[in-house]
Amino acid sequence: MVNLISYGTYIPKYRIRLADIAGVWKKNADEIIGGLKVTEKSVPGVDEDAVTVAYEAAYSSVEQSGVSLKDIGALFVGSESHPYAVNPTSTIVGEFLGLGHNYLASDMEFACKAGTAGIQVVSGLVDSGQIQYGMAIGADTAQSKPHDVLEYTSACAAVAVLLGKTKGIAELLSFTSFTSDTPDFWRRDGIRYPSHAGRFTGEPAYFAHVLGASHRLLKQTKSKPEDFDYCVFHMPNGRFPLEVAKRLGFTDQQLAASLTVSTIGNPYSASSMLGLSAVLDDAKPGSKIFMVSYGSGAGSDAFMWKTTSSLVEFQKKRKSHHQCVFQQNEKKCMIDYVDYLKKTHKI
């Protein structure tokens, strides 16, 4: 059995209201907010990138875990905003953490599911006995072209999870994936901002893959939606997870705790992992969690987790250190559009 030993989250304090973005471009703010079900989003500081936010989340995870740094044998960082095209984010984070030299490091990139792909790789290494513990990180300072629809949701956050075989706060009961060549979203080498296929990103992309992975996991585990206490889905906006949960038969109550998107936006590789973290901050021991990521290109990873009695003490630690998702979300500083451009586009 592979266990979730600890997790750490980082959300920058800066926020911009969608109404302020809409106002700059003379758009109807109520229409945009109502359509996306997002009111504001997180923004990285001018000195923050995928490395710095990944480190913040990783440090928090290690600090709360009780695991010795020398026992961490792998570190994977999933992101689509790695600061270097050639120079790994993972080695920089590992150096900052003080992991030494005896570990496997690698960067992963699969749009918004690169972090969960890392979870699967680490799980395999732990389960095979190759390593004692491994860390997977989803971190992004999401990029979007000014006046593009992505500008309303592209956000910043990082989540780091530490996996191992010793007793943890949750058990990884099962996982699976669903993949195809569906290029709904892309960014060519050397191009600063991503492109997307508009409405094509819905049915043939997000819904086809999230539903595909979900049905496969339910069949694989002989489970039904009512067997779970919580569900978590990738959140490109506020509408898609609500719709996919409804199609699968999950209730609004099962989904509610995971919906970080309305006030944080879509931090890409960190999105579904942040939703999981918010659920773990709230869940009781013995809770079953259904989680599905999504990455354009396209693919979804689906997981079944079950919390243990150790979660209670871990929750207390996070709360006392003001590290819970809702606590980080409340610690915010609102900025205007000009300041937003300075921080995200270095203008």
C-alpha cells in the first residue's frame, strides 16, 4: 500500500478581481463572472516563479511530515511554466530543500495534469521498493495573453505531496488514466502565450477525458459515486467541475469542499491537487475521496484515496501554522490591472 504521508500548499497573497480585468477591456463583468463562476484569481509576486512557489509547498510538506530529507529518493515537479527550457526546476527545488545528491529528479509537463502524473510515477517507485519516500509537486504561474479568455482564470499556486509506505494520512487505494491526442490547448517552443481551440476545449477535451478516467476507475474499483464522501475534479473554471460531477452522479455536497476555483482561479498543474488539499483539510478519518485531474493534449488521471486516523493531528499542525487552504486563501492583497501586468508580464 502506498500512503500519502503529508502535503503542503502555497497560494500567493496577491489577487485580482475578474471585474477589474473585464472593466479594462470594456466587457460585461457580470456575464463573465456568471459564466465562469469565478470572482477573483491568485497572482504571483514579481519575484515568484514555478521554482519559488514549488519550494514553498515542498518545504511545508517536508516540515510537517517528520520524514528525514535523506530518505526522500525522488522529486518530480509538474508545471507548464518552468522558468527554464533547459535547466530543471526539480533540481533547484531539491537543492533548496537540502535533499543532497542521492535522489532522482525530473521535470514533468502535461498541461494541467503534470503534477498528478508525478504522483503516479512516485507511487510506482515507492510500491516497487526502489525508494522509501518520494515527492510530487504541481506548480504553475499560469500564463495568458492580455485580452484572451484565459486571462480571467489563469492563476498561481503550488501543491507538494509526499508519498511512502509508512503510515500516512491517507491511503492511495487505486489509480488509472485516460489519454488521447486531442490538441485543445498548446504553446509552441519560443512562443510566450498558449493558444486554445475555444469551445473545443469542452466536450471532446475536458469532459471526454475526465469522464473516461472516472468511468474507468469506478469500474476498476467496482465503486459507485455514492461510495465516496468527497469528489475532486480539475477546475479550469467553476462550471466544468459542477457539470462533470453531475453527469457522473456525484452530489454538490460531495464536491463543495474541493471548489477552490471561485476565489483562486485555475493554477493549472496545481488545480486538482489544491482541490484535494482543501478536502484533506476538511475530511474526517475513514473518508473516501474520488479525484480526477485533466491536462490538455489530452489526458486525465483518476485516484481513489481513503483517509486514516493520522489525518486529525496533521490537520491540527496545518491549522496552527496557518497553512490550510482556506487560511492561505483569506490572506490576500487585492491589486489593480496595472499592478497585475507588472507582476505577471513583467511590464
